[in-house]
Amino acid sequence: MSTKVRKKGEKKSYAYLMPFLGFFALLLVWDVLARFSGWSREVFPGPVVVLVSMGELLADGTLIRHTVASLFRVTVGFYLAAGLGIPMGIALGMMKTARSLINPLIQFLRPISPLAWIPLAMLWFGIGDPPAIFLIFLSSFFSLVVSTTIAVDGVNPTYFHVAANFNFSRAEIIARLVIPAIIPEVVTALRMTVTISWLVVVAAEMIAVQSGLGFLILDSRNALRMDYVMDGMIAIGLVGLTLDFLMRQLGDLEAARWRKMTH
């Protein structure tokens, strides 16, 4: 094996090792603070205490049940937002008159935090999954509409001229030209919004539902089980990492497919 290949392999291994070193450093700092901060283990439990309590929550199914409940709400709200927001963004990107009419309204509603809608969501939908799903939908919908509109508006006009020369119908232009061209930008937008959705569902579950990781954290706080609170926080972080990884993989696949189509 050549020195160049060996160094390349070592560099790759080092890149994979770095994130684990970061987590190890975090655990070390956490353990030192728990031991020497002066706080009791009930107020600031250390890693070992939290790990043992996580084993308890996993053994009785509590952590899995709440995680599945949160993922269900995120999945439904996110898919609703993508299913409505992306087509609307394509339509606004292609129809400038409609964009002039609707875009100011979208820009007015988009900066409003989804959490500001919580009182209305509870009045409209009551307690349970619907208000949480509605808040997740709002957290993703406007961003996806805007991102998709910008992506469509940025498509090379030459492509549309070529499509006109071949007498493409509107449906053919969308299916064979617009959608393939905007996929990289849309996947990036989906990656960003799924993370925001995961943040919003936790906050919504602290108010509007009786299950989910947000509810687990709130209920554990009321019971003064800070170890369970931290277990919920760790589960949120792990699921967030997993969602980001999956969306990143999807983005890489679509980017590779797009490069193959354009070369």
C-alpha cells in the first residue's frame, strides 16, 4: 500500500472519529460538573444516573412510546406541509401574477412563530394530535413554499425556450424540466424544515397533548425527575441527528442523480 493511500485512509478514519471525540468530551465535562458543581444528583444528575434511568424508560417502553408519538406527529405534519407547500411553490414560481398576489401574504405569515399559534390551535382543534400536527404544518409550510418558489424562479430560462420549441405542455414542463431542476434546492429546504418541525413538536407537546417527548419532559419536571428530563432531551437529540442524517443522504442521492442527468 502506498504512503498516499495509507494517509488518505488515516485521514478518513480520523474524520469519522472526530464526532465521537466531541461526544466523549461532552460526557467528561458533564460528569465533572455533576461531581463538583455542588448540586445534588436530583437537581443535576450525572451521566451514569441518566444512563441507568434511560434503561428503566426503555425497559418499560415509556421512552419508545413517547418517541413514536412525537415521530408520528412530525411525519404527518411534515408530509402535509411538503405535499401542499412544494406544489404551491412550483405554481407561484411559474405564475408571476399569482406570485404578486399571494407572496406578500406568505411573507406576512412566515415570520410568525408557530408557537404563537398555540392558543388558536387549542381553541380550533382541542387537545390531542390535531393541534400539534397543525403547528408542525405551519412550521414547515411557508418555508417550503418560499424555497420552492425561489428554486423555480432560478431555473435557467433557456430550458423553457427549449421546451417551447418542442411544444411541451404545461404538465410536461413541470414533470420533465422544473421538478428535476429544483430537486437539489428542495431537498435542502426539506432538510432544514424537518429539523424545525422536530423542534416545534416538542414545544407543542408540552401544552396540547398527553404523550410525546415534550410531554415526557414536562411530566418528569413536575415529578422532579431531572434524570428523566435529560433522558427525553437525549432522545430528542438522537432523533434529530437521525432525521438530519437521513435527509442529508437523500440530498446526496438526488445531487448525484442530478449530476448524472446533466452530464
